Amino acid sequence: FILYFLLYNLSNQIFLMLLQDRFGRLFCLFLASLITTPFMFWTYAKANVLKAKPWVDPKKLPKDLLAVVGIVCIGILYNYLATKLGLLGDPGFQEANRTLNNGSLYLKVLTSALIVPILEELLFRGTIAGQLELFLGRIPAIVISSVLFGAMHFNVVQFVYAFLIGMLLSLAYLKSHRIWIPILAHGLTNLLVILLAA
């Protein structure tokens, strides 16, 4: 977590200083995520966590895909409710939203629906929840990794959303030990939110 936090934030700040005026904040976030992701792959690969084999089990695939669909539906429902209840006025959320909308649709999809879900799921579900499961058990792993995931978003609206979705993502991962399930669910949720807002 410390490696991620330092590497991601440091590289993002450097890119913001060098490139923000020319390419925008979302591009800087994309580059920081791109640089940090290989380190999270390495961390997850080296982590002492349970990993299901085979990566995709044809017998369990319908259940795994159902978990993905369920998480995506809950994520979209939360976004809809947050919009309708006026929760999106939080200043921290507005700042994060400005960054995430500071680029083309292609860049938004590439960053928020592909690179960031891979990065965050490798860290929060694969490495953190996976290791906590071995040390503390499944329930503490789900709660602690979800609190960290929420806190990493630095605003109340996204904290609540990330905490709730993080619990579902962690549960899906720890029940299957297949990292592609939370990555796909996270990516599809973000993709639908981007497309619905476009």
C-alpha cells in the first residue's frame, strides 16, 4: 500500500507539474496509473495469497459472471441514487470529478475503465484483502481492505461508494480467488458510469 501510495502520487505530481497545462489532469493520472500498474502486478504475483487455478473455471464461470453483473448493477444503482439525492455536491467529489472528466471519452475509458481498475484491484483485492484473509480471516479482510479503498479516494461521497463496492469486490475475490472477477466488475461499472454521463 505504501509503495502504491508513494509511487502513484509522486509520479502523478511530477506529471502534473510537467504535462498538465498541455495534456490535462486525466492524462497525468493515466500515466501515473500506467507506471504504477507493473509494480502492483509484481506485488500481487509475489504476495502470499490464495490464487485459484485454473484462472477461469468453466464450471464456475456462470456464477463468476453473475457476481460481476450483480456488482455492476449495484454500482450503477448507487451512482443513480447519489445523483438523485444530491450527494455529488461534495467539494472533494467535485475536484475528483473535474480530474476524471478532464480528457476525451477515449482517455476516460482507457484510464477509468481499464488501467485504474486493474491497478486498484491488484492492490486492494488481490494483495491487501488476499493477505489479510490469511492473517485475520475473510470478514476482517473485506472490511479493512474496503476502508482503505474508500479512504484512498479522499472525499466523503467516493468513500461511501468505494467502501460499499469495495466490500462486494472483496467478497467476490475472496470467495473465488480469481482476480479477473473484481477487475472486470470494477472496469464495467466505471465504463457504464462514463457512458451514461457522456
